[in-house]
Amino acid sequence: MGKENKNKNRVIPEPALRRMPCYLAQLKIAQKEGLKFISSPRIANIMDIDPTQVTKDLSYTQITGKTRVGYEVIPLIEELEDFLGFTMLDEAFLFGAGSLGIALIRDYGLKQFGLNITSAFDVKPEVIGKEYDGVAVHHVEKIQELISPDVKIGILTVPVEEAQKTAELMIAAGIKAIWNFTPIILTVPDDIVVQNTSLYAHLAVMFNRLHSKEEKK
Amino acid sequence: MGKENKNKNRVIPEPALRRMPCYLAQLKIAQKEGLKFISSPRIANIMDIDPTQVTKDLSYTQITGKTRVGYEVIPLIEELEDFLGFTMLDEAFLFGAGSLGIALIRDYGLKQFGLNITSAFDVKPEVIGKEYDGVAVHHVEKIQELISPDVKIGILTVPVEEAQKTAELMIAAGIKAIWNFTPIILTVPDDIVVQNTSLYAHLAVMFNRLHSKEEKK
């Protein structure tokens, strides 16, 4: 293997981690433009942050920039993809095969970024047995039967009143990380990772910003 | 109208705004459980925050809690939905009819929360002319022709290398708020609202947290 990524499994501060996919995107654009090297001031300028921030963030990876020329584009892309866990497919189960759940199953972007949804669960008889892009929907009671030690991620897209209960069920079955798309704050044991992504909360922020600007005119 | 919402169009701090959909979700659960009133300590306890925070957040709305009994559940639900802009349908155009874009068109949850996607745009000949849940995909050049002053929101789900260019096109056509699903930091004029929602950045954070916990064992 040679390439031993000693930092990959360290806990990286969330703001730095969140910027990394942005660095990756900018590097891919640079690659398409035929650039071999990119400097931290240039990355900083595109992202509207301080160059020292770029250097600091990228120091979590194994790639270091060269004086004057900066970072070598292709190795840094490869390093970031590996570092961010995008090159390794993590198997995931999805809970709640409603509109958003099915949308996530169909978004093959997730697979490109390392997340492979292999089974979906619901309680509604009308969706159980259905298949979306090859992912079958099972009754949630089947979780114990279908789960394997490889499945550590659960995606939560159930109705709000089912969120906490379903999270507990997932954890009991062995899920270690919950990607929570509900607006509910989940109560979970300390060793469980929860990533909250409430689309509707983002929508609320956008509406407020837009409507308050309209008001001012 | 009677109900004049003087605070609705004020700029509310983002952390407070982001908690509001969570209050709303908890209130809906309380409503289903048949509760008529809910106290701020109870809400605080469910959400694992301080009761004074709850009181402060909810003071942005027009509803005030009553001593000892707390907030009346149904009026607070209605107020929050109105306050968050979820009761009014905002028309939106979507840019980038790829996998994630189509998923968002199909997620009728967005409509329930006030966002109505009415047209989609792309440049790829193979998707132009297609329809998803009644939303037609047009060539991006048609934007000027199809836009109306009612369309103030644009959803950005194009490939990263098209993100900045497409944002500029949207703004030139009159879009005032961009819901950016790409990991690109957009450069926009001051009067344009940008809401960033990078699913893959959230994924990166979750992978890091999960893999660093696995490492520790």
C-alpha cells in the first residue's frame, strides 16, 4: 500500500473538514484547466478565506506545498479524495422510503462520494417490496436479519414523530453513524456519530434572508 | 389579515433560525400526543439546550408563553410555519437536472415547506425536453424568456465547474437567492442571498467522525 494515511482517522475540526470538499472541487476545476500546480493564495482567493487557513487545513493531509509553485494538483486531488473517505465505499441502510429517502437512493452522487445505500426500510405496506434503482424496501422489522457488520451508517428520513424511535432501532441493530435528515435532535449514546442535515432548516434560513431583504426596499 | 407579523421579515440570527424547524417538529409531535400546552423547559429538555434559549428564540415570533403552562401548541405551530415562510409558496427555478437536481424536484417535502420548483434548466441535449413530476427541463438559454418577477429563488445543482458561471447567469436573469448544493463558494453581489447546503461536505464530516472512532478501538 505504501501510502499510509496517518491523519485520515484523526478527528479533524469540523470547519476545516467542511472546507475540504470545496478545495477538492476547486482542484478539479484547476485540473480541467490544465494547471499542474496551484498556490495557497490562489485557492484562498477563490474561496475568499485567508491563505494561512488554506495551508493549515491542507496540513491535515499528507501533501505539502512547494515554495513558490504551491500544491501539485493531481496528487492533492487523490489525497483529498482518500482523506475524505470518498474513495472507499461505505455501506448504508436508509430508513424512511418517502420522497426524500427515494431521492437519496436515486442520487448516484452519493455513491461517487463513498456512500452506497444497499437496503431501505419503512413500515408502510404500500412501499414495502418496492425497488428503487435496485435498492429494495423492507419492513423495518427485518433490519436484524439483513444487517451485517459492514453496515455502520444509517440514513434517517422518516417522519419526525418516528425519528427518535427509529434511531434507537438502528443503534440496537449495530448502526454506528446516523445521517439525520429530520429536524429532530436525536438522543443517542456517546459512541454514536450523528450528522444533522436538515434541508428544511436551510430553507428557513434562506427564506428569512430573502424576505428580509425584500422588506428593506 | 389581522395577523401582522412584524418580526417575520427581520434578520434573525442563523442559529436561532436553524432551531426553529426543530421546535416546529417537536410541537407537531406534542400536538399528535394531544398536548394543548408545552413549557419551555420541556422543549429545552427534548432539544438538549437551555430553557432561556428556547424563550429567547421563540420571542422572535409573536407568541408568548403563559406562566406555568407554557406555550399553546396549535397557535405556536401556526405561527412558526408562517414565520419560517413555510405557508407561502415561493417559486423556484432549478439549474442542473442531474441526479441530485431531479431528486429535489421529486421531493414533494420541499413544496410542503414552501418551495415550489416550476422549471428546470440544463445544457445537456439528452435531458432537455424531459419532464420530472410535471417540471420540464429547458435549455439554460431560455431562462430570460421563462423567468417572471415572482421567481426569486434558484437552486444550483450543476457540476462544480459550471457553478460560478451558472450563478452569474441566474443573477443576470433576476434571481435574488441561490440555494447552492455545490461545494463551490460562490462570488455574488452583496444583495444576493446564498444558502450553502453541501451534502458531500456533511458526508465528509460523518465519515471522519465514524472512521476516527473505529480507529480508537
